[in-house]
Amino acid sequence: MELWGRMLWALLSGPGRRGSTRGWAFSSWQPQPPLAGLSSAIELVSHWTGVFEKRGIPEARESSEYIVAHVLGAKTFQSLRPALWTQPLTSQQLQCIRELSSRRLQRMPVQYILGEWDFQGLSLRMVPPVFIPRPETEELVEWVLEEVAQRSHAVGSPGSPLILEVGCGSGAISLSLLSQLPQSRVIAVDKREAAISLTHENAQSYEDPAALDGGEEGMDIITHILALAPRLLKDSGSIFLEVDPRHPELVSSWLQSRPDLYLNLVAVRRDFCGRPRFLHIRRSGP
């Protein structure tokens, strides 16, 4: 079995096509409370950054800033009024920061600790083991929006595209597209809930491992979706995939072996790290 990483895909047809939070078990270890005299937001950020760094927690400063800002009612530490940086916190706020920092020391992702995360201007609830939206996934949404805008300009009207998202997770892609394409119709599907099973840290240990299983080469779900696509798309309908950087060549070869599907790989885009990450596949033919 190979872990294929984060993949979301959206099927975009032409206009007119019809078509619980679980408990979390923590170890009994508890971090020591902040040193005496540390009571302001900026002091707490510095303190917990040091604690996280000693424990090998990734993005130590960012983690501490998000936690402190969250307790103070802000999205980011930088968005806090400067006066709040040095203002003493209440005992309840200090206790909350200790509890949330304890979860981060257990290597729970910040998104799950806060219970929400922003994606394309939307604030989405985050609950394990649902996938946490990645920053690069926003690039996929932006690409789809560009294609819709170009098509609308070409035909002279915005139309009402039908969008299908398979493996929707938190619904980040579907909801962000719907918010920016209010005339569109969106269908978001995912497999039914399964028992929580975690993998180790470098394979997202707080996410559903079944969602990472793409078969021997990570292509199982991709080829299944592509095989179904001709039944779902009108002529010129599009499929947008977010895949592993190794997959563009595999997908291209697979499509060439299946000319009966009338699907063409028309574009590959790289993510902000320069890796081939996004595919645009278009149907043409009967």
C-alpha cells in the first residue's frame, strides 16, 4: 500500500447538466504551567515557543501564536490590537492556553486544536480525522475559478456549472467554489464514516489513514474517477485533480491507453513549491 497524500478532485460539467466529533484520548502527561510572572500574550507566546522547540514540535512559534490569539478571540496574533500583547490575561485564559498547548505537545495539529481553519475566506470547522485543507489546495480552487471565468467569457454568459467533488472531507473545495460561483450547483460526496485509525506523524497521524490509501501506485481512485467521467461530463466538461507529484506522467500514460474515454490531459500546474500538483483533464468526443 502506498500513501498518495492529499488528493481532491472536482468534476466540472458544462452548463445545464443535471446530474461527529469523537472523543480524543491524551496521555496523562501534562506540561508545567508558565513560569511565575508570565501573564501577557507576548510573554506566553515566547514561553510556549521555547517549550514546543524543546519537544521538537514543528512550527513552534506559529503554533504558540495561533493558540494565544485563539484564546484572546483573534484569528492570528498579528491581528490582535497591540495593547493586548502586554495586557495581563485572566486565570481562565491562562488555563485555556495551558490546555490547548498540552494538546499541541501531543502533536495534535493546530487546526484540530482550534477546531476551525480558514480556507479561501471561509472559516471551516476542523474535526479529526477529516482532512485539514492544505494551502496548495487553494490553488486548485483558483484554477477552477479561472477556467469557469474564461468559459463564461467565451460563451458570453456566466452559465450554471455543475460541480462534483469526490472525497470532500471538510467540504473546503465545494463550499469555497459555491461561495464564489453562487449560480453553480455543487454535489459533494465522501465515503461513510469509519472507525478512527491513526498513522504515524509523517503520514498525518491525526487524519483518516484510509483517505491516504491510493493502492500500489496511488492511482486506484484516480483511474476509477476517470473511468466514470464520460458518464458524468458533457462534451468539453472538465476534471480537475490535485495529485501526488509523481502522478501527472502516470495519468497521462493511463489516458493514452484508454482512448475510448475521450479524455485529454490539457494542462499541468505546479504548486507554490514548484511540484507538478494539479491536472486539468477535458472530455472531447462522443
